[in-house]
Amino acid sequence: MSPKVERNIQGKTALITGAGSGIGLALALALASEGTRLILVGRSRDKLNAVAKQIKTSAVLDTVCHACNLGVPSQLEDLIESLEHSFESIDMLIHSAGDFCMGSFSSLSVDKLDHLFRVNLRAPFRLTQGLLPLLRANQGEVVFINSTAALHASPNWAAYSAIKAGLEMLADSIRTELDEQGIRVLSVYPGRTATPMQKEIHRLENRTYNPEELLQPEDIADQIVHILRMPKTAEVADLVILPRRKKSPASH
Ligand SMILES: NC(=O)c1ccc[n+]([C@@H]2O[C@H](COP(=O)([O-])OP(=O)(O)OC[C@H]3O[C@@H](n4cnc5c(N)ncnc54)[C@H](OP(=O)(O)O)[C@@H]3O)[C@@H](O)[C@H]2O)c1
């Protein structure tokens, strides 16, 4: 039996969108602790700088921050151009930036649908396409943070679910094309996770927010890092990860 060989991702370059908070932030910290060089993308430069500062205290790494509203096509194109000039390769492209909207179908505005399309689907599409030459250079990896909302329909989530289901097909489709170029594509489908987005969702649903009862972003990040470290002879296409409800003593 040949020995198990995990890939070393130290010194590799990862771009994370939505790195200023939640799942993207947890991924940034987890990858930094592996010695990965990071490019952090998000709307708020202050949030990105705070993450970069936190990384610098724990590891000697160059972290690059790009403030960009991914929902604005001209800003997205400027980001791609700037990355093309500054980097020869990108090893991991992780799409975590995302927005949500909820409400009954009869009241959902088409403007909100268009906004979700631009941020949650168009941006990952165009960023992956624009950075393909850099991803091909080292046979990189693409990770899409999707949602269980893409897999199961429920009331009040028509716009978000429809766009996330589109993201699922985007990932599955490009995997069939990029596989032969050695580029792996992973979709991650988390359930409710303790992040600022979920706190806001609880507020809109008039529910008490108990983050300790939800999935933790660090646990998602650890699973993704584990998958990224797998030898190139293996591929995980989909990762579904759910919060585990504590059973009450009576239900044993
Ligand atoms: N939390 C959950 O329960 C859950 C469950 C399943 C899937 N997800 C998905 O997980 C991903 C991360 O969400 P999260 O829960 O970590 O939420 P979060 O803490 O609110 O983080 C979302 C991040 O996306 C960035 N972002 C939003 N709109 C952007 C835009 N137009 N341009 C650039 N960056 C933008 C935000 O940047 P700024 O802070 O700078 O604005 C923020 O850093 C999302 O795709 C979400 O759909 C979340």
C-alpha cells in the first residue's frame, strides 16, 4: 500500500472573496495557518485590513487586500485586470462573497433578484473566467460557497434559491470543461451558519439568534482546507455540511 500523501499548500496563493466576515474570514484564517499567501476581496477595505492585520500577527505572510463591489461590473473588470498584472498564477480561487434576500414570492422585487444575480452568480462566473489563465498556470482549484438553499426549496427563498441553484450548475458545468486541464472544482453547501448574514436572517424571521446552535464557519473552513490538501488523484465535487441539532434527553 502506498503512503498517504497530503498536498502541502504552504506558499500557494489563494484568492478569497467575501474575506471580511463569516465563512470567508474563517477560510482566510485557516489558510493563513497553513502558510498560504492570501488575496482578500470584499466591499469594505477596513474589514479586509483588519483580517490582514490578524493574519500578520500569527504568520509572516504577504496579504493583499482588494476592496471591490463585485456586483458592479466595471469594478469587477478592474479587479481582474489588476490581478492579471500582479500575479503569474493563482492556486485557489474561493468564492464566498454573497448576499441574500427573502420574502414571499408575491412581494419579492425584481431589482433584488437582479442584485443577487450580479453578486451571487455573475461575479463568480466572470471572476473565474477572467482568472482562468492564472488558474491554469498551476492547475488551480475553484471553490464555490453555495448553500443548501440550492438543493431544497422552501417558502420565502425563491430568489436566493434560484440563483444558488444556478451557481450549482455553473460549478458542475465548468468542472466538465476544466477537469482535463487539471483544475478541480468544489461546491460547498452549508446549512445555517453562525455569521453576520445568518444573524440578520434570524432578525428578519423574528427568531432568537443562538449562534452556538448553528454550524460554525471555522468547521466549514477546516473541511475545505482538508479537501484542498487532498492529492490531485482525488476530487470532492460536493460538500454538504449541516448544523447538528442536539437531541433532547426525551428523544433518546
Ligand atoms: N450564513 C449562512 O447560514 C450561510 C448558509 C449557506 C450559505 N451561505 C453562503 O456563504 C457565503 C458567505 O456568507 P456568510 O454567511 O459568511 O455571510 P457574511 O458574513 O455576511 O459574509 C458575506 C461577505 O460577502 C461580501 N459581499 C457581499 N456582497 C458583496 C459585494 N457586492 N461585493 C463584494 N463582497 C460582497 C461581504 O463583504 P463586506 O462585508 O465588505 O460587505 C462579506 O464579507 C455566501 O455566499 C452565503 O450565501 C451562508
